[in-house]
Amino acid sequence: MDMIGLGSYNFKINVWTISFLLCLIMIMLPYMMKRRTVAGINYGYFLGSKYKTLLGLRANIIILIMAMIQCYCSVSLCMDDTSKHWMNDLLLLNAIILLSYFIFYIIIKNPRVKREILKAHFLGLYYDSDEIPELKADLVTNMSNGNCSKKILSDDILDYFETITPETLCAFDEIFGPSSILYNRSGSIKRFYKRHYAKKPYDYSTTSGLSPLSHEFFLLFQNNHQQETYALEILRLFNTTYTKNFSDQKIDNLIRLMAHINECGNESILGSTKFLNQLTDYLVEAIEGEPHRDMISYREVKEVFLIKEVFGYISKSLSAKEDKIFYVSAVNLNNRLHTSKGYIGHFNYKNHIGEIMKAVYNEKNNSTKQFSEKVLDDYKALYSFQLMELLN
């Protein structure tokens, strides 16, 4: 072999060896992208080991096959470059595919991969069944029958949402907001449930046609230490523009949220003046709204239930710690439920005062006792009744 031939041979060896090594790097690169996550789940690891593409094959398997093709073609061309010109075309195609993979899956956080991550970790937590809801708030708000599975939210997801940043809030909005994949009941989602869980997805349909707060949100909520932030964020998502003309749905959302706070609320939300002040605005807006004609018969039961839950939250907060500012905000909330003409809502408040006050009255705690007496004094002036008759 002359010097020119040897140089050409070595050049081919170097070119195809480098291209083969690049294939191996493409396989390993996703695993090295530890900082890129989707809701706390490692994007690179999921892409490299779990994401499936053509014919149901994982992405790393396809890249490995392409690397083997690259190796075979490289060796063959180095040994004989006279009759295998088609291999050059194959190598060029390989290079185009690898470059596309690098740009659209590694450099860019691919939307399809992101969607598959959300499906893998957030779908299947709840499913449709004949089980009647255990939580009374779900019964009052006519939530569909269903059950929770043995699947749980991963520690990576729980840890991710413990830190409040613009990124985590954006992820929260996408995962738990009204346009979430949790409410998607397309054919592909139904097939996903059938293939992976042999179940039907939970039915989130409502009489209003709007999506309610999801069970998946409450699963995160009860395991999170930033409850105040996420409670206010979920109300911003569901009880503002989304339900602008649907006061019944606003009340349902508040009922279920307050019930969960009373059941599993922690120190971040109990006694939070910020939360109570914003809750007051949401509460007044929902109660003042006119009920839909099909929901008029349910409105009294729901409003009474909601006010009892709100007063229960106030009682629990005042019992946990004495806070004059929180106390003043609690009195303000009660005052805003009434005008000189009486209760702002859609039932005879006087008929339910005793029932409502029992949710907050606690003679063993000075703060709750003081609040109860203040509220009852105001009611006495407004509705004219004997105080002790209500608490006996």
C-alpha cells in the first residue's frame, strides 16, 4: 500500500471511529443530563431508558442499533471502498437522524417526551370504579365514584414541589390546572389506562361542564409543606376567569379545598392571614353569584357546608396559635358575609346559625371562644335571638 493509500485508509479509520464514538456519546448523553427535569423527574434518564419511539422501541435501543450499523459500515468501507457506495448513503442518513435526535430530544426538551413523563407519573393514581367517595365534601359536591390505586407520587416529584420558584409554579399550573392532562379523556388516554392499568380513567365530568379540582392535586397537597402557596394558586387557576360565570363550581371547589385543609392542613396554612384574606374574597364572590337553575335546590346545603368548613378552619387556626391579626381577619370574613339586609347568599342564615357556630365554638380555648362570642353578638344585633339557645 503506497503512502497515499495508507493516508486515505487512516483517514477513513479516523472518520468512522469518531462517528461511532459520537453514537455512543448520543446513547450516554441523556443519562448525564441530571439537571434537566420535568416536575422533578430526570428528563435524560427517562429519555434514555423509558421513552419509546418507533415500533415501541426505546430511544436508546434505536440509537444503539444505529451505532452498530455505523460500526459495520465503517469497517466495511475501510476494508473495501470500491463496491459499497450505498453504505455512504446509509451513513449519511444515520448522521442526519442522529443530528435530528440531538437537536430535538437533547438540546430541546421534547414536548412528546415531556408528555410521556407526565402520563407515566401522574396518570393511574385514580381510576373509575363503583366505590362511593369517602370524603363527605366529595359527596356534597357530587364527585364521581372512583378509587385511588396503589400507585403513589414519587419522592422526586414531592421534593420538586417543596421549593417555590417560577419554574415549579409553571409546572404546577400545567399539571394541575384546568387544561391538565389529568382531565384529558381522549382515545389515546383511555387506551393508556387500559394497557397499563386495565382500568378506566377517573370521570371528572361535572354538571357545569368544567373540570373540578383533581384528586391528584389533593394527593400532592396533603404531602406538601407549601400548602398556603398551592392552595392560593389552585384557587387562582380554578376560581377566577375559568369559572367566571359559574358560582356553583366555585363553591364546589372551595368546599373540597377547605375540607382537605381541615383534614390535613399544616403550619404553612393554618393561621395564615394571607390565605384567610384571599379566601374571604373568593368566598364572598362565590356565594354572591347566582346559582344555575338546575342547582338551586342544592345551593342551601352547599353554602351551609362551605361556611361550616371555613369556620372550622378559623377555629382550628385560632386553637393552634393566638394571632390578633388573624383574629381581626376572621371577624372581617364574617362581617362580609352579611349586610344590613342580612346574609349575602341564598338561604335563610338565621335557621342555620346554631349549626354553623358549633363548627367554631370551643369554650376551652380563649381565642375561639372570644371569636364565637363576637360573632354571636353581631348575629344577635342582626337577626334578634337568644345567644345560649343556639349552643345548647
